[in-house]
Amino acid sequence: YMAAVAAAGGSDDFRAAAEEYGYQLGLAFQIRDDMLDVIGTQEEMGKGVGTDESKNTFVRIYGLEKCEELVQTYTSYALEALNVFENNEFMTELAKSLTERRV
């Protein structure tokens, strides 16, 4: 996102906001992905589940309940970063769809 803002001639504030958005959304996405490896089905995911059992995932470290809180927290941080942009509807919906996903 930061590169797109820079290419469009965005200010340092816009570039910092885009970087923050991407970082926070990336964390939320990865935590949700780890959760889906535990709670998702192979039919929903279209791939094998339970493949991360021996890895140090967010779920293994924090548990599902705390991971859900973290997803909501990091998504909230990502959405806050968008406040500097006038037209942020698409990026807002993207964040919500990625972190609320079931597949």
C-alpha cells in the first residue's frame, strides 16, 4: 500500500498511514489464518487443515479466544490508520472481509 501511495505522490503522513494499515492488517490476517487452520474444515478452506499443529502459531501460543481479541484489535488499528484518507471505504471493507473470513 505504501508503494501505491508513494507512486501517487502521497505525503509522508499518507505513506506512514498506508504502512501502518498494511502492518496491522497483516497481523490480523495471519492470526485469522492460524485460527482457521484449527477451526476451519477442509471443505471450507479448500486445503488441508491442522497442518500447523507442530508449529508455534498464534493459536498455539495464545489460544483461540485471545486470538479472536487480537484479530479485532489489529483490525481496529488498521482501520484507525485509514482516518487520514478521505475515500477509505474500499480499504475499510477489505480489512473487514479479510479478518472476518471463514476461508
